[in-house]
Amino acid sequence: MAFNTLTEVQEQLREGKLTCSALVEEHLKRIEENQHLNAFLEVFAHDARSRATVIDQKIKRGSSGKLAGMIIGIKDNICFKGHKVSASSRILEDFTSLYSSTVVDRLLNEDAIIIGRLNCDEFAMGSANEFSAFGPVKNPLDNTKVTGGSSGGSAAAVAAGLCHVALGSDTGGSIRQPASFCGVVGLKPTYGRVSRHGLIAFASSFDQIGPFATSVEDAALIYEVMAGADEYDSTASQREVEKTDFSATSDKPMRIAFLKDALTDPSLDAEIRERTQELISQLQEKGHTVEGVSFPWMDYMVPVYYILTTAEASSNLARYDGIHYGQRSEKATDLESTYKLSRTEGFGDEVKRRILLGTFVLSSGYYDAYYGKAQKARRVVKEETEKILADYDLILSPTSPHTAFELGKKQLDPTVMYLEDIFTVQANICGNPAVSLPLGKHSNGMPFGIHLMGRAWDEKTLLEFSAQLMNNN
Amino acid sequence: MEDILKNYEPVIGLEIHVQLNTLSKAYSSDATEYGAMPNTQVNMISLGHPGTLPRVNEKVIEYAVRLGIACNCTIRERNEYARKNYFYADLPKGYQITQDTTPICNGGYVEIKDADGKDKKIHLTRIHMEEDSGKSIHDIDPFNTLIDLNRAGVPLLEIVSEPEFRNGQEAYNYLAEMRKLVRYLDISDGNMEEGSLRCDVNISVRPVGREKFGTKVEVKNMNSFRNVQKAIDYEIKRQVELIESGGEVVQQTRTFDAARGSTMVLRAKEDAHDYRYFPEPDLQPVIVREDYISRVKDNLPPLPKELFNKYRELGLNEYDASLLTESKEVALYFENLISHTGNYKAAANWIMGPVKSYLNDKAMHIEAFPITAEKIAQLIEMVDAGKVSNSAASGEMFRALIENPDQDPATLAKEMNLIQESDAGALMEHVHAALAKYPEKVEEYKAGKKGLLGLFMGEVMKLSGGKADPKVASKLVQQELEKQQ
């Protein structure tokens, strides 16, 4: 039942073979059985049950919304009125949100059931979900392995069938990389497509909310409900959201580029390279044009990403100061010690590392050399990527250079961890939409994803082609 | 000391913060009323709660453009916002949203009088939009600092002048001009005591003739125009004395102690913040187009300078014109008044005479003045037509109208028996009666004792019960006496 698409679930609901209440119970049971994964930080059992009763009645009356029957988990950096939201940090451990994020409001308006909040890296900073103040998430496919991050709880919950769909946020690959590690679909929409109102900010000009699902169709449905202009987020675009249409299975030949350097990168696992090449051949056989292009800016992307995101983060996280809300150190005696002790006790090492880095790159005397230069490099990467996408519909690559690694293995060296994002950051630097599709299976037993990046605002082409690719594999 | 001071040239620049009187905050929909209960005008955005994003209040842009036009600035088309990062207890987000490299207004100038009363232009460097912090209150609770976040996020315009002031008086005049301007533009209360207008000063001194600037000191925390003036004059003297005694001015921020009339160190240069400005990623740049600027310009309220020129053209002298434009409300009342009467001089005299003295007595603003401009205009017309005397209009009638502003002035004059008789027929009877009463005096008059005219006039006035128009009556008496000759 957990792996059915929503269309199938809703058919059964309409025919009376299934109720939302039964669905909720089933999922609560699965969550209970999978507690060892540490995917959920909190289960909203009471809430979910009472909403299920209401929605069941709506279904009987024929007045239910588009998402009736859909059980959703939300990453613990998305605000839901009256519920705790901690960004997996001690500093917000007991913080309750006064309001709901736009995405939560829109999902609830369509009768989705939100079943709980999902573990993640602290303030979404990390690529293994090992930087949560509340412990790492285990990969449901192999409990000795990581889920990837930062939206590890979301990926694990969907992969283990603890919810139909989960929301994550993606700043440099935080949806797509864990989707790859856990074998599910992960979508990062175009920057500005989905309102960030109610998303706890990591790096404001990179962050974007997106769904995890077991099918492209479900991901697309959730995306379409969430997307579109929002008066509470002035960076959310006014553009109309084009509806995907999966019934029109056109075999229209596509022009697809792959970055030659990405496929020859020495860090890339051999089996993943082979599978990617196999897919390329398969697409070519089907009449699509797939060509390698050179992109000499590959090496700049991860540094650009880390300079700009940490700069924004250092400012975004200044509000967690122990004064107005959140954790205040009990040892604090005055204003300065309130800041120092609350932040020292409240933030984990990785968050501190990034605040320090971001503060440094914005400091007077260093701004031009780091932040200023990175801004310029970001523009170049964006322009050059747009040039490729003027010629091609999509850019294809692996999502990650390897499959899920062992828990505790890489945490020791942050610079190694930072290379996790090598294939995914481009979409965040440029703002383009991208998906990770679970199209690979490694001989080590673990899944891996194939990554597609589309033109800005053209999620429709990206998603329709993704569905086609999934159906053919 | 006076002589020594003459050898130095003070270089002074002012930074004014004007709190805008918009109904809601700069980046959220909270109300902004002054004096509300602490922490009642706060929503999750002003509280800086996790996940909240700023929303631009378009009124702030309009107000900035208004001030920019009034100060002859260039208005920037593409306006970016920036974050100024620092930790303080009344700054919930840990940063202030402001503008850094792209201020909305650039250049421009304001015309003031210098200390000798001569015209002087003060050029502006920039005007930019930003948000206020909350208030830290240190003097209510003996053990804790209390925080009121009602003010957090209230929109401000920061007006930075070029360092063109030479003394405290000029700074005073500039502040008064700026306050007048923001009140005319209806963008701020411009009230220094309530904090809706604040001023920081940068001062250095250099020997006359030297090009290189001296070391700059910033002075903060002045709560009145006079204190700004005093702080500047004190600081000039302090710096000159320091240099004269072989010392050196060090770059620092000082605070003005109004009780002592002196400045004291607040923080040294080494303690200056590194604000780590960077572009605000949560707000799209705002594009201010030409047609928008023209629309704002077309709807701009009249400015003091324009009204001053207009009144001069209407024939008022410089003194009257400048007094009438001193406050916007007075000017608006006058504007209203002269839309009902063409006697501008009389209108000006009324405002500056009976109206102002009444307001002064009652310590009242003209907005609360009970008599409408239309009725004052009727009084002026009645005096001009000779129906009532000027002293009756500005005395008894004025007082009666204040008591009961709904009365019609014409009816009132009748009821109060103040209508002057200027009708020749009715008056003539009194003239005949007066002359008949004193036949021998008439003879004396004829013999050349012209001073007796007053006696006959007195009699006529007595007979008419004081209502005879003296001008008309005097003419009739003389005519009648000549006839009898």
C-alpha cells in the first residue's frame, strides 16, 4: 500500500475500499516499527488521526481536495502552526511555530495529512544527515549506511514507506543527493517557484522546497499544489505554473547535454559512470540527441557555493541569539554572555564552522576577495549554464559520485564532505530545476540516482521527460 | 579663544534619521502607532521568527521619492536592499535591512539660512531607506533591560549631508528646514522628542586654508535641535583646544550630555562594528521608473518654498510670507482663506493677528482652531464693505464666533447690533438733527472753526447708536455744512 501512487490510493478511497483513517493507522504503525531509522523527530499522531476523520467525511460528500489520502512528512525546517520546528538544532529544541509556511497551508488546503516532522542536518547543513542534534538517520535499505543529507529523514521516510511523500529543502543538493542514496525521486524546483515563507533559512538565495516521492507523478502533483506566487515571499515568482501532462507520452526527440568533465571526474564511481553511459546510449537509440559539452567552470562551483551559502547563513542564523526565543544558556549573566554561551551551547560544530566561514568572507578587507568574487563567479556559471540550455533541453549527470557511504565514515573531514555536492550545486547556483531519478542499482546493493537539470521555470518538460525515462527503465 | 577659533575651519556633516508615518512597518504589515503598549505591534516578521521573510511596503518608496524630489535629488531606478549585520538585544533578526551601495536618492540640496541670515545651499550625499530597531529601556527595571519591539521594523529614511556646515547655528537651521519639509510632505511627524527625527553629527576641524580634513568625531544622542547646536559648538571648541594644547583628535564616537552641555566618549574606533554589509537576498530589487516619479511629483503636496514665492507674488512682504509658511498647517489654513477672499494682506493680518494670538493663548495648533477659513473670509468682506468696523470684527465678532463657530457672521453682526449705517438716507436724518441741536456752533464752524466737525460727528454717532459708518457720516456732515454756507 505504501508504494502506490496517489491516483491508485484515491481510486480506492472513492470506492470505499480504503479510508484515510486506515491509511493513517497503517503509516503510524510503520513509523513505530521503523523507529530505529530515526527518520521522524516527532509524529503528529493525534493531528493526523483527527484530520483523517474529517477528510473521510469530505470524501463521502464528494468535496475532498486534490491531495485527499496523501500522507506527508515535512522536513524539520518547515513551519507548521502550533507545532514544534527545530531545524534539528538544540537552539530551537522546544520552539513552536506561530504560523504555517505557505507550502503547509497549500497542502492542507488540498486535504493532505501531515503526519510528522522529519530529521535532517542541523539547519540543513550537511550531506549525510549526521549533523543533526538528534542523531543521524539510518538508510532504510542498509542500516549501517547514511541516508545522505541534509533532508535525510525525508528520503528515508519515503523509501521506508512511512509516508507517501515528504518535503525537503535543497540548498546545494539536499533533496537530490539523499533521494539518490535512498532510491526515491527528489525534485528541486526552480529558485523562486515555491514560496520560502516558513522555511527556516539556510542560504536565502539558494534554498528551495521540493518533494520526495516514489513516482515522478506524485512529486509533480505535490509540486504543482505548492508552487506559484506568494505575497509573503517577494522572491517567489509571479509566473504561472504550467501543469504537467503525463498522459501525452510523446516521443518527441529531446536535446540532452552531459558535462564531459563530470563523467570523467576521478571521484566518480565506475559503476555509476557505466550506468550513466548506458542510459546515454539508450536515449540516443530512442532518437534523442545526447552530446557531451565541456564546462570549464566545474572546479569553481563548490567554492562559489560554500562562500555564498555560508555568508548568507552567517547572517540568517544571527537571530538565534538566546534573547527573543529558543534556547538561552542557563549560565548567561549579561547580554554578551547570553549571545556567546547560548550560541556555543545551541549550535553544533558544522553550523559553527559555516557561521565562522561566512562571517570571514563578509568581513571588511576580505569581502571583495571572497564574497564579491564568488558573486561574479556565480554570474559566470549561470550565464554559461544558460548558454548550454539554450542549445539543449536538459543536462544529464549522475546525482552523486557514489552510493550511500557508511555512517560515521566521512564526518571527520569536512572538506571531503563538501565535495558531495559536486554534481548538484550547479542547479542551486543557477536556480534551475533538477531531479534525481532512482535509475541505478549498484553491485554493492545500494541505489543511485540519475540527475536531470532543466531550463529555469520549465519544470513541465523536466518532469514529463523524467516520467518517461522512469517508465522505460 | 574667539581669536584662536577663527584660525580653524570646522567641517560638519549631519546624518538625519526620519521615521516615516506609514500605517504599517517597512517590511511587514504591523501597525506603527507611537505610544502603543509595549510589544503589541509585533507579528512574527518583526519578531524575526524562523522562516519569516520581509515584504516591501510600497509607501516607503513613495515617501522616499517625495523627499528626493523635494530635495532636488536624482532618484535611482534600480534599488537594491542590503543587510547590515550586528548583534543587539533590540534587533531581533541580528541584521537591519537597509540600502548600502544603491541609495534611492543621490545628490540634491536643501536651502537654508546661514548664521548671518544669508542664503546657503547644503548639498546631500544620499537618502536611503531602512528599518528601525526596537527600543531598549534601561530605566524602568533596576535589574533588567526591557525590550519593546513595537518600533522594530518601522521605516526610516536616512539623510546624509555633505560636510558643509560651519557651526551649530547652520545645523540648527538645516534641521528646522528638514523638519518643515518632512511635515509639508506628510511623510513624518518630524518630532525629535518622540524620536521620529534623530540626528548624528560628524565633526572635524582644520586650520583655515588647509585642504586635508582633520580627524572626524561622531556625536550621538542629542534629543533637540538646540542640543545638536550646543553639541557642535562644544565639540568644535574641544577639538580646537585639544589641538592648540598640542594634543591630537582621535577618531571616536561621543555622546552628548545635555545636563552638562558637553560630549563624552561612547566608543573608540577599535570598537567600531564591522557590519558585513551584503545584498539582502530575501528582497528583489525595486525598480523606480520615470513615470512613477512623475506621478509622485504631480501629487506632491505644496512645498514651503513654493508657497513662500507665491505669497511674495501676491504682494505680501518677506516677513509675512515666511511666517505664513513656517508651519504647513498655518499655510494650509491661509491657502483655504485666500480661496475665499482676494484681500491677501487682510487675510495675512488676520492669521498673524487675532488667530495666532488666540492660538498662542490657548497653546493650540491651528488644526484645532474652531472658526472656518470661510467665516474669517466673510468677516474680511464685511469690513471691506464698510458693514462692520475692523475693531468690531476682530474683537466682539471674533470672540463670539469662537464661542459659537456655527453662527453666520452677517446674522451675528445684526444680532450684536454692529452693522454700521452707511446708507445716506438714514444717516442724513441724524446729520440734520445734530446740526439743528447746535445752531450757534454751526455759525462758529462757518466762521472758520473747522475743529467743531468732531462735535457734530460725535452727535451723529450718538444718535445712530454708534452704528454710523464714520467715513460716510463725516462726508455727509461736511457736505451739509457747506450747503448752509
